[in-house]
Amino acid sequence: MPAPLSSSSERLAALRAEVRAIESATAGEGRPALPFGLAQIDARLAADGLAGAALHEIAGAKPGLGDDAAATLFLAGIAARLEGTVLWALGRRDLFAPGLALAGLTPDRILYAECRRDEEVLAVMEEGLRHGGLAAVVGEVARVGMASTRRLQLAAEEGGTTALMLKRWRKAGEDPLGAPSAAVTRWRIACAPSARLPVPGVGRARWHVELARQRGGEPFQLIVEATDATGRLALFAQSGHRAAGAGGKLKAA
């Protein structure tokens, strides 16, 4: 009996060592990253772009339609710049397809999976990520535990697929990014005042983009012009810096 016990212990120790190696490895190492095309963002990201085959979380900075829409379009712009079909698991029917198309993600590229609960969204995401034939897998959730995000991160690595999680506000006082997560990056997106035009009208939308956390790098925040029809952000032409809020420095190019 002692021999089997020793063998089992050795296998368990080897498995734990393998898991620790996976967790400590640099996110996206050896896999292509997706650059934003803006040096002010890419140079501050640990992978010189958005790490490929990894989990990324995006949330509106505050509860409300404006920031929620901005976060959704920021995510859609990322997915639009990845070649192939995008699987989108959603829990409520409030996506506006023409809006996603304006961010470069056209209806012919999206497969929708309607789910009733966060648990179903997570299950669909994991299956889609392990499939390995999708450009990206998007999931909309309110609450998700650390163990579930670890599973999604490992599934993204296994399938070589980008996982994009849209964290939705469900309670005004509960920060969607407040709970611990294994995500490689965590973003907060807020609406910002658009540029004044020389004639009556509304200028291109602007967003306050905050990278709240990234593995292997520092957080930062800046103001950008919203995604165009190719899913790309831009820096507005006016020079100057806006004053920082209570939370830290806010830069504008």
C-alpha cells in the first residue's frame, strides 16, 4: 500500500507544480498580442498590446446607459479587429446591432447565445474558448468567482482564443470589478465630453479609458476618441491635459 500512496502524492505534487507554472507565466507569452495602434496605450501594456489567448474584463465606470454602452462598444471594437467569428453570450436582449456595426463588428460575424443566468454564460464561454475556432468569445455577467475566471483563462490559453467579459452593473453600489479575478487586464470605460464643433452638431464621442489592473504592468488612464467603423480608437488633436479626478492622474494627448 505505501507505494501507491507515494505514487499518488508524486502525481499530485507534479500537478500542483504545473498549475503554479501556468499561473506564474507571463500572460500571452509566445502568442500574438492585439495592438490598439496607439503608442499611448500599447507602450503601457505588458504585452505591447492586448494579450492574445487571455481573459480581459471590461465594465462601465458607473451604472447607467451611457457608460454601459461605452464599455460595450469598447469591447466590440476589440472583437472587430480580430479576424473570424465572434461568439457573444448574453443574458438580456439589449444589444443594438447597428451600434456594434458602427464599431466595426457587423452582424454577419456574430453568433449569439441567449442565456438565463451568469452560470450559463460562463459555461458557454468556456466551451467556445476550448473550441479554438473562434476569433473571440464575449460573455456578459454580473458576478463571477475567482475559480470561474481561472477556468476561463486556462480555456483561453488552451484554445488560443481571446476572452472578453463584459461586467454589467446590477446594483448601484456594487463595483463590477470589485471582486478578485484571474483576468489579464481589467478596464473601466466612461463617457467624456465630445469636442466642440465650429457648427451646431455633436462631435465624435470620447471615452475616459482606465486600465484598472493588468498582470505584469501598471494601471493607467487617458481620454480617447471612440471607436470608428474599423474598431479603432483615436487620440483627439487638441493638446493639453485635463485635471485628474480624486482617483489619480488623467491624461489626454
